[in-house]
Amino acid sequence: MTAFQLILVVALGGLLAGTAVAWIKGWASRPALSAWAGLWIVGLVAACRPEATTRVAGLLGIRRGADLLLYCSSLGMLAGFFMMYVRLRRVRTDLTVLTRQVAILTAHEGGGRDGDRGRGSGGPAPAEAGPPPAKGDPETFLKTS
Amino acid sequence: MTAKGVSLTDVYVVVAAYNEGAVIADVLRELSDVVPNVVVVDDGSTDDTYRTACRLARWTLRHPVNRGQGAALQTGIAFALRQGAAVVVTFDADGQHRPEDVPRLVQSLERERCDVALGSRFLGTTDGLPASRRLALRAAVLFSRAASGLQLSDAHNGLRAFTRRAAERIDLRLDRMAHASELLDQIARSGLPYCEVPVHVRYTEYSTAKGQRLGAAPRILFHYLLGRALG
């Protein structure tokens, strides 16, 4: 076993152990952890028995096992980026929903057409908007937001 | 002035504003003289847009963080519906639109028996529309026709009116500028009757500088297509 193989085995073994801990502690769903564990095990096999990847590559019409690993890694990374993007998009959507709720709950009722003609601002926020509305003081709201 | 039996006091005009401190006061003064219920959604501005809006608009909402024009419009529409709006109008904050066009849009809803009235600068008139922008808008019209199936003369005009029924069916999920195309898709999918109303759009140095750059088109298109694909 070369030094690099040794590093790979230690790193992948560590990841597998971490996955096992996550499984025991219930930090993530079992199917997700199973998928991760499978990935680390395949990595360990490839690190310990590189010739095995060449055999699998041959079955798929790829000449070298290293090429197979490279293609799989590239595909995995692209899929990972896409999944991250989708998740980020979902988080952004949630952020917008939250922002919208805050905006509606703290709606400020102002003077409307007479607002700059002495009637002033400071009416109550809409009652149906729910929990404590901002009492119409823009300065206060700006300081707290 | 009525639309389907409602007066202008039942009309809520939603103005999404982001760093419009230079012009928002004039826009709101003009608008409030025509329609009493003006709802400004300040989209996390860093200038004095919020303070000015609080003074001049009937209602002012503030996004604590910037979420984009589509998100701000949806916030304003949701708020207007909560307030019991019979008609919801969207109106740009940069001074491009004329407040006098708002009653005309609202009247069109009744006259044309439609649920959505879309302002069209190409059926109406424009002041100072740069040639490059005219070209870009024409291209956007062609794209919108192909994407949504709506045969419109103008694609991204911010002046629109919705009956309550239509506003309740609008659910803008694309937060940023792609919402304009998403909105047309939703109108097409809803099957609600729509009409176009000639409006006047004035391009000032300010609004031209504030508007979208041509270079932003690919990004907007990407967000729109991705939004469509992911639902």
C-alpha cells in the first residue's frame, strides 16, 4: 500500500466512523446516512484494491479505473452543486416568506395624501395582521430591524 | 370612478421601492392625489425611502432584507388583499408611470369585463424611450408571447390592475426581475380574461439609469427558465 492509499484509507475510514456516529446519534435520516456510508465503502474498496476499479471500468467500456473514478467524481460534484442550488433556492424562498410576514406584521399606517400636509403619521398597524404591530414609528422600526 | 361597482377607495396601489429616495416623494404625492390607498413595500432600502414612504403613503411595509421586486410586489398584493382590496394595482416607484392611468386601468376592468388590465406603453405613448431599450422590450414581447401564449404588445410594464379574484390567484415565487414573465405565465394558466390598456411611460435620466441593463437579460432569463423547470 502506497502512502497516498494509506492517507485515503485513513480519511475515508474517518468519514465512515463519523457517519456511524451520526447514525447512532440520529443526526440525519437513515437513508441519507446509508448512501453516505455506501460512498465511503466504495471509496475504501477503490483505495485498497485499485485493480477492482479497472475491472468495473472495463465492464462499462472505460479503459482505466482512474478514468472511471474521475468521471464518477465529476458527475457526483455536478449533482452535488445542483442539489445545493436547489436547497439554497428553497432557503431563499423560506427567507422571502419570513420577510413577507415580518413586513406585513409591522405595517406602518401613515398619513396618505395628507401625510406631508400636517396630518402626520403614526396610526396603528392593521388589526388583522396579527401579533404586535409596529406602532407606526419608522425610526424605531429602522433601529430594531 | 368604479370598477365592477367598487370605488377608488377600494383600490390599493402597490409600489415596490428599493433605494428610490430621490424620487419617491414626488411619486407618492402625485399618486396619493389620485388614489387614497397607496401601499409602499420598501425592499430593504439603505436610503431614506422608508421614512419618506411612512410620511406620504397610506401604508408602508418594509422588508428587513432586500428580496427583489417580485417578492416586494407579492408582499404588497398579499397585504392589500388582507385589507380588503377589491382591485390591486402595481405601480413602479421610479416615476415612470402617470397616476392618471390608474383610474383608466381600473375602469378597463369593468368596461372590458376582464380580471387583469395590463398597461401597454406600445399601445400608448412614451417619453424619452432609448432606442436600445425599445429594441430590448420588443424582444421581450416576442419572448413573452412564445413563453406564455398571451398576445401582448408590451411585456414588462409595471403598471397593471387586478381584480381581487385575479390577485388571489397570483403567487409570485420568482423574487427578482423574472417575476414579470412569471406573472404572465400565471395569468395565462389561470385562464382569467385580460386586456391591455394604453398608458404613458416617461423615461427620465433617473429611471433609465435605475432600469435593468441589457446585460441583465441572460441572468433574468436563466432565473425564469429555472423557476419554470423547478416549479
